[in-house]
Amino acid sequence: MAEAHPVGFQWVMEAKRRGAKVFHVDPRFTRTSAVADTYLPIRAGTDIALLGGVVRYILDNELDFREYVLAYTNAATIVSEQFADTEDGDGLFSGYDPHTDSYVQTSWQYAGHEQDSGSGHTAKERDGAAGLQHESHGAQVSGQTARDETLQHPRCVYQILRRHFARYTPEMVERVCGIPREKFLELARAWAENSGRERTGALVYSVGWTQHSVGVQYIRTGAIIQLLLGNMGRPGGGILALRGHASIQGSTDIPTLFNLLPGYLPMPHHADHPTFDDWVDSIRHPGQKGFWGNARAYAASLLKAYWGDAATPENDFCYDHLPRMTGDHGTYQQVLNMIDGKIKGYFLLGQNPAVGSAHGRAQRLGMANLDWLVVRDLFMIESATFWKNGPEVATGEIVPQECRTEVFFLPAASHVEKEGTFTQTQRLLQWREKAVEPPGDARSELWFFYHLGRRLREKLAGSAHRRDRALLDLAWDYPTHGPLAEPSAEAVLREINGYDVSTGRPLASFAEAKDDGSTAVGCWIYSGVYADGVNQAARRRSRHEQDWVAAEWGWAWPANRRTLYNRASADPQGRPWSERKKYVWWDPQAGEWTGYDVPDFERTKPPTYRPPQGASGPAALAGDDPFVMQGDGKGWLYAPSGVLDGPLPTHYEPAESPMRNPLYGQQANPTRKVYAHPVNSVNPSPPQEHSAVFPYVFTVSRLTEHHTAGAMSRTVSPLAELQPEMFVEVSPELAAEAGLTHLGWAHLISGRAVIEAKVLVTDRLTPLRVDGRVIHQLWLPYHFGYEGLVTGDSANDLFGITLDPNVLIQESKVGTCDILPGRRPTGPPLRDLVDDYRRRAGIVPGERPPTVTTRVRRPAGRSGDGPREKGADHA
Amino acid sequence: MGLRTFIAGWPVYRQLTGTDPLGRGVAAQSGRSAGLTARTETADRVARSVCPYCAVGCGQRVYVSDDRVTQIEGDPDSPISRGRLCPKGSASKSLVTSPLRQTTVRYRRPYSTDWEDLDLDTALDMIADRLLAAREQTWEDVDSEGRPLHRTLGISSLGGATLDNEENYLIKKLFTAMGALQIENQARI
Amino acid sequence: MPDGNSLYGPLDPAPDAGWTSAGPRMGFFTDTSVCIGCKACEVACKEWNAVPESGFDLLGMSYDNTGALTANSWRHVAFVEQPVPAGHRSAPFAGTPPDGPSGVGPQFLGMPGAQPPGRGTGAAERTDFRWLMMSDVCKHCTHAACLDVCPTGSLFRTEFGTVVVQEDICNGCGYCISACPYGVIDQRKGDGRAWKCTLCYDRLGAGMTPACAQACPTESIQYGPLDELRDRAAQRVTALHDRGVPEARLYGHDPTDGVGGDGAFFLLLDEPEVYGLPPDPVVTTRDLPRMWRRAGLAALVMTAAAVAAFVGGSS
């Protein structure tokens, strides 16, 4: 955190000053480790084993915050008797379908809800990265559930959790992660102690957690701990995701993502959502508890904002104008399609995949096989010059005279040359004022897309083609101003907020959204940002003039709420858990919820409220159901649906690992997304042979001095000079073993690429003793590329493409490689070196590694249909 | 300047007649030093902004003189950052004023070995034409069972995590209306 | 008016330099125990003061690629990797292989070169480890030799008690460079003039905080009246000692030291030398009065001798 989010880290230092204990877990000793109280080096890719150990420690010693757990989580809920755990399946849960490498979730459901809950087969959800929809709300689960308040029932979630994590002992943590058990116990003890009415603990993670083939389950494990300890919805608690880009939260909320529409409404699927009603019902799940019950209003209002007057209740608000998903259309699938010649044109908007995405060579080869490419950036980035300066030009794989891609480079406006809102990592929208005009041809994206749209509509005027209707019907009349005819960002923000169609009055909140076409709302979760016709995101009341919650600085979604699920900061009766941890509480005199923050609860629903039989939507939530966006109002220790690779987190080895999984026969995530494409490959891992060809584990991350793919830092001299060269960090032990010298050159080889770097030998990297052997890890910054003031080879070139099944994010925080002293070859011999390694490792182009590696037959009758074994254990 | 003022401004005169006989302080202060003022004090205007790097969302104050950014520093009022910035945030002025910034449209013809210049308006028009052509070539109206698809898989886009919400809103709205589905950003990476 | 301690000993330097209505002396307290080595200070300084780039060189000195305070780097963050226990914190690498006997190896003292930071490659000695960081800066000495030797009056004492080079006066003679006991002030190539931290003299005049202190994310760099900072620093040392960090100590805070105390002083977690700081700096002009007295005496004697010779010759 000190390394990548230094200014956010001031609050950790503040907490430390007040006596908080800081633990830092990282494969390398970083600037955060330097000031942490305890640093735990970890083998990259084993966090679930570590966190699972903490879960076990809490449960074994009954250190959970029992009152919170009973009332606010699904610990007492009884799960279907069809459910079989990974304990029974050697690492596979019940319901695994080896034909599609995915689960049928029926057996995971709560007892009695096997058929009417969940989403059944999940292969389609994986392709649609459906996990992302749950960023604002939980997955569906219906009606009333059977509970055992004594937590003794063998199939209640609490007992299932105990059994599932039973083998995550301190000894196992040491065996898997390389963390000495005393160190682990120090962490587990401290974490469990910061629990209860008086105390809380916070968990902070950064983007690296998401870049694993089990990334979502990493975060799930953290969530289980924080729920068991009663740390959610309370001040000083929570799971804090430190995201890496100024408005990456905003770009998920108002997504430029293939599978989402604004406000986490799913992009319709051709087979599942042929009609508007099918689509809406799949979101709101009729009969379900919670706030998604109003999804029809959010959906209708979005379409109304898109298609204005043309969108009417009679034509389902132009629902048929929406494009339909048929499978995986994610960025990595797209790149492979580019290589295969299926994609004509590509826009890059402040993005540099030639350096920033996994498998840089695939990215560059894809871009070299387009009809046209539009790059909009501040600087001439690697993704704009691949045809000229890319490493494939040196190897002869891209020949400029034979590369047909037509490239348009359009200069972009910087953050001070336009106005608009960023959404930062805690959902806070902050408006930026424009300081100066952009230079020369530089323009904002707002300008570019508004005028592009205007031009497209002009060119299509009068067209009778069905396909052009959606463009021609589009509500696209934003006011412009100034010499450049810049569209009004405030007008767009007002549309995002939503307004009454007849009067134009901005809505005060999403509660005012209607499903009859009388309201238009661009992004329902942002509704309220323009309440009263005031740009609430532009509020800048000084921190000196308000309390510590600072509710009048910017605006947070939803409803300017700073801490989500804050009803949980009060006990079931609505009283603060303690005076010290007071945040939101029930005021019996006034008959309403009150506190320092906007209560995340219906303001006048008393703690004693119990829903009438048959209630649905918000009315079905009891007065002590704080997790209002969850289908059952509870925090989920166990996820009966929504997570595609298991209802509980399970340690799987990374897709590339030098180790056999010490916990289960199942080596890696059995539902991970693998692309069997000639350009892609996965280095062999046990039980496959030849894993020793790539004996070392490498991981990549950021340096304080640089930003992502380097376009905003390697081009800026006061930053470039602070970290002027690509380097690799190795331990003295590895240096001795591999013959590397400090400040000498080394080159690293994977099944995809070879890159070179200067060597920094440092004690900050340590070998780990793991399962009886010594594992060496090495670390690289991923900021370097071939353009800018300072240049170097790109670490992301080393990675192949394997994705998390829930969100289709690539595993680019751990891989295997070899390292040799000296510089890499240049020209065609470079590919020869890679090919030689591939040959020795037995990598066959286009072939995927075995998915299922379990050693035992799983109990019959509990799983999905089809054969039980596939890809037998070769070990 | 009169002779008296000229002499009075002479350091040795000041040293001999003033409070600083050793001439190491007030007597040694140059006219330039005496007239120094922080350029933030004399800025024409200040824009309240937000750092463009990571997602912490630190407040920035952008100082402008003669329509040029002269300083960017932390906004002490911000409850998030309390006026502080990391090295990247602190380098924001160098970022936006970097001589390496591209300020004109560059165009690379198919099979060409170099860039050439292109007028912005022409570029926009060419891109619009190419979009429509790609769409026409790859349009899918319905699936094999006649259910609507209404899309093109011939167009891709990647980016948006450092763009404004308003920009992403227009990007998604326009691409969706175009039937372009393959719109992605850093949040997938 | 000049004090008896004008050149050595405790002194409030601004009034001594003729600033009759000077406010309190202002300075920096840099608390290295909370430094995260982010280098925001280096960048913020360059941005405000338009300091040119200092070169794109990977130095191999841990994460320090600046190397030293120079004419083009007025803040410099040193990184020290040490195989020694980190105070009250738990040993980060205890239990990781290979399990050798614990022992303190060579320290990395922040000197550029081909030797790795830390304990070298002795694989059997992995034990405790800590990573120290410190943002170094001009000390704005109470008795600033650079100022004392400046023949042009370019270096002067400001009303805030700080020491500033006036770029419109400096002729690049370079006397100040050899005079500085800390090796801070430096000549800029191609320009010839001497440059160093001004403690943001222009910002101070506007009642603002210096750029580095304003940016510092963790309040490692604190700016304020020196008296207040010294009190705060003393309390911080006590707090760290109470928390089991006995190695915390102040550097440059003492008005009776060889430079009369620094306007920019530090809380360190090891000996000054470890950070590249001189352990006992002395103002190089300490002996100036005595030297002048001797020179005067010598002149007197010579004059007397000459007179005597003249007189003698005539007799």
C-alpha cells in the first residue's frame, strides 16, 4: 500500500500511531513491509491457504463474534443434503461437469431451494463474466430459509465451514505458503483479537489479488474472515480494495465492459434474455428479498436515457436495440480473434495493452492484424508504435511493409484540460474543474465520442436499415460550448443522475426511478449525484469544517453513503455495538435510523420489523437484515450461487506452479478459463511432466515511482529518473544458484517470451521452504516498454493467458520461468530460445493442460453428470 | 531611480549603515530575493481537481497563469489526502506540460514505415467511415434460431479507467447503439 | 546586531543577520521512522523549484537512483538495507531457509557500486532485516560555512533563519562547495552557479509550507518553527523508546553542536554514518575569528618588522 497508494497509506500510519498493529503479506519485502509491525513473505498464489488457516483458527478456537455471526450472516442457514464438499471430491465440489469444466450449482443451494435458486449451469455465466454483476449486489437466492440458531446442524453453513477448512492447519499453511507457523499464528491471533463489540480490524488488498485464476475466491476468503469477526459495516473494519486507476471504480459502475450496462445491469444474452421481461426478471428475481426487486424501474429508465422519445412502454423501451452476448467477448478473447483476423477495428482509449496486458506478444500480433486502430492517448505509447518499434519487428514477426493495420493516433486531453468526475476507490465521485484548454488537436473523450456519434448519425440520416435504427433513435443532443464545441459534462452527469422526463427535474435518488417511461436514469446507482439540480460531486467543504465522515466532500454512491451495510454497526436491537464503535443506530424516540453516515437501511424500518408472509423486495427484509443488497439480507459465509468456482474458497495452485497442490489432488482451479490457441500456452505444472524446465516463480507489481504501463510516468522526467531502468529482484541465494551478479544483466524465459533486465540482488527477496523443498521467487516491475524517456523489456510479455472464471481477469501475478545471466539474444535467435524451452517443456501449440487432476473417485450421485475423471494424475 | 535610492540599494552601503554589519542577511538580500513571491499567489485562477494516477482520489489544486499550468499541488481541504501527494501526483504539472506530449494527429497508412500528419476533422471522418464499413461487413442481426443479436463483433475497444464517468457514459452509450459489444477496460485486467 | 556567537555556538541566526523584526526561526524536522521512501519530496521539490533532471542512471543502491544531494537534487531519499533487527517488530525472515546461524553481516551504506545491498551473498546468514529510508536535505545550519565564505553575498540568511543562494548574485566561484560540512551545496554543470534547497523561500514568504513537506504523505517531513519542532521531536523519541525502539535518536537538533544546530534536523534509527551523514559536523569557518586574529597579528608583526627595518635602516 505504501508502494502503490502512498497517500492512502497515511491513514495506516495514523492508525499505527494510535496503536494499531500492521501486518503485511507479500512475496517481496516492500516499502509497506518496511514500516509494518510484521511482514510475512508468502509464496505467490497461495493466499487462500493462508486466509483459510485464519478461518480455521477462528472456528477452532470459537473466536468468531457470535452475536454478529448468528444475526447477520448465513452461518445458521441449512444447506442442501445434495451438497458435497472438496473434502469428499479431492478438491472438487459436487456438481462438477467435466464436459464444460464448470459447475452445476443445484446441489450448493440452501435446503429446500435446490430448484428455485441459483443459476444452475454456470458455463454460460463464466463466458459472460457474470461475477462482475455482483459488485453492487449479491447473487440471487429466494424466499425463507431453514436455519439452526444453535449452529449444531451438520449441514448448517457454520459446520460446513468448519469441515471445509479443517485441514488448513498452521502446519499446512507453512507447507503451502512457506510462512513459518509462529508467524502465521501471530497474524491469526492479532486478527481474531480485533473483533467484538469494542474492536474491529481492516483488510486491505490491491489489484494484485484480482489477477489470479482464483482471484475472486481470494477476496471471498477475506470476506469470510471479516464476517466471522464482525468487521463488516462497522467503522475501522471492512475490506478495502485499493484500486489502481483514477476512475477504475467509475469505469465498472458506468462500465466500458462487454458484459455490463450502467449500474451493473447485465448485457442481455441472446438465449436467456430474448425479451425485455426475460431480461428484467433475470435481474430482479420475482419474489426475492432486497433492493433488486426494483430492477424493472432501473432497466426501463436506462433505456429511456439511451433512446429518449423513441423508448416507450409499448416497444419495451427499445430493448431490441441492445446488442446480445453469445459467449465470452472479453478483451483476451478479442485479442485471439484479432490474431485470427476476425476483428476489423480497435479503439484504445488511454490504454496500453502492448505493455499492460498479459502476453504482450499476443497483444502486438493481434494489433498487427487489424484493418485499423485508433489510439487516443497523451503520449506516443507502445500500442501505437508496435508496427515500427515492437520487439516482433526485431524478430521479424512483424514486418512494417507487410503490416496492414492503419493507425490513427489522436492526442487526448489531460485531466486538467477537461471537466468531469472520477470515482475513486471508495465509490466517491469527485468533480474536476477544467484549468486550461487542451493543446493543439488534443481533445477530451467526451468531445471525440460526442462528435463521432454526431457524424455517424449524419452519415446514416435517412437510412432504412434495421441496424441503423438504434443509432438514429439515440438521445444524442448534448449542449456544447466554447471554441472547440466541447459537450457539457454537467449535462451528461445530469442524465446519469436521472430526471423526470416530463418536467426535467433531476431525481433525488433511485427510489424515484419508474418503470413506465416517466423517468430517464443513465446509471441508477449514481442517482442523487445531481439531486436538487446541484452537482453534488463538486462539493468541496473543507475537512476542517465537517466531521471525520466528511459527507459534504464529493458524493458517494449509493445515496452518498460512505460505509456500505452500516446497519451492521448497530446490534440486532439497533443499539451501537459499543460507544467506541458507534456509527449508525436506531433512534426509538424519533422512530428512525440515524448516525454519522447515511444509514444503509430503510430510514423508518424498526429493528423489530418482521416481514409478512409472502413479502418480496425491500419489504421482505427484516429489521435486523443489514445486508440489504443480498437476496436473504445476510452476509454470505457460504455462497450458494454467484461465485462460479465454489461456494467456499479452496486452495488451488496457480495455473503455473512448480509444486503439486499439497491440499488436494485437484491441482489448479478446475473452472479457470483457458484458451487453447496456438499463440497461447501454459508452462507445465505437476502432475504434468517437465515443470522443472521453468523452475522459478516470478511475480510482478508496481513501483511507487511509476504508473501501470508507464505512459504517464516513463514520459515524465522527474519520475523517469527515479527508476530509470528495467530490473529484476532476486535473493542472494538465487543469485548464487543462477550465477547472477548485482547490476549485471539477466534474461528470463517463459513459454511465451524472453525478456532481459538488470539484476538487483537483495535480501528483500527470500527463498521459501515449501513442502520440503526450497522455492525461489523473483520479482519484476511491469512498467517498462520500448517508448518514453526510459525504456526496457516488458514483464507482462512473460505471461500466458489464463483467467479467473468469475470475472475473466487474467492470472498475471504469478507464473513460472527460468533465469540466466547475461543479455537475451536479439533477432530471430530470440524466438529460437523460446522454442527450445517450449520443446523441452513439452508444450504443444494449441493444446491445453489437463483440467481435472483428482486422485480419487468422488461419491456418486452428488455431482453433475458425466464421467468423474479426466486428465488422470501423471505424478 | 534616484541617486539616493541607488546608493541605499547598494549592499555595502546597507551593510555599513544597517543592522547587518557582517553582510550575511538583510544587507545581502538582492532585489530579486526581496521581490520573490510564490507563483501560486499570483496565479490567474485555481482549478480544484483530482489526481489522475491511482484510485485514492487525492485532491489537487491546479494553478494557472496566462492560460498555462504553473503548479499542481495537494488540496489541503481534502479529507482523503489532506493536501499530500505521492511522487506521481506531485509530478502532475510535468505530466500535463511534458514536451513528449503529442498534440497533433498522427497517421500511419497500411504498409507504411512512418507516420504522417493528418487533419483532425479528416481523421474523425475517416474513422466514422471505417466504423460504418466494419459494422456493415460484420453485422449480425439474428442468431440461428431467429432471436435478436443486433450486434457487430468486428469492432473492439479497450480503455476508460482513467477517463471520466461522463466520458465512459457516452462511450458505452454510443458503442451500444452501434451494436458494438466488445467494449472493455482496465477493470478486466 | 552581531552576537558573540555569530560564528560559533548557540544563536538565533536571523536577528544576528540584521532581521530586526524576524519571526521565529523556521525549519524541517524529518522523522525517518515514518518515512516510506516514496520520493514525493524529491519530485515536489523539482516541480516547485524547476530543478532540472539529474540523469537516468540505475545505481543499484537499493531504490535510490538519485545518489546524493546535488545541484539538481535538493531532496534525496536514502535507502539502507540492513540485516539487523528492526526494533520492536518481528523478524521478517525468521524461519525462512536456509536456516543458518544468525549474525550481523556487512551493512549497505548507500554507496553506489556493484555490491548488492544487505548482507551480500553469504547464503548462510539470513536473519533479521530492516529497510531504512531517509529524506536528506540542506541542513540550514545555524552557522553556515557556505554563507560565511561566500564572497559575493549570494548566499544569505533569510528572515526565517534559513540559508539561501541568490541565483541573480552567484558567480559560480565554488567557495561554498568545499566549505559545506555536509557536502550539500553543489555547482550545476553548464550553469556554473551553486544550487541547493532554499527551504522554498518564496513559499515561506507567502505563508506557505515548503513543497516537500506539503507533499509528504506520512508527515515524515514536518515544517514549522524550529522550537516547536525540537519539542515535538523530543516527544517522538520518548514515544519510540517507550514503544521498544531504543535506537531512535535525533541528529542536528542540538544548538551546541559543531554547527550551532541545524535548521533541518532528523530523527534517525541508526548511526548517522549509516545514512551517509557526518557524525560530528563542524562549521568550517569555526576558526575564522581566530584565523583573522592570527592573520591580523601576523600583519601587525610584519608591519612592525617593516617599520623596524625602515627605522633601523635609517638609523
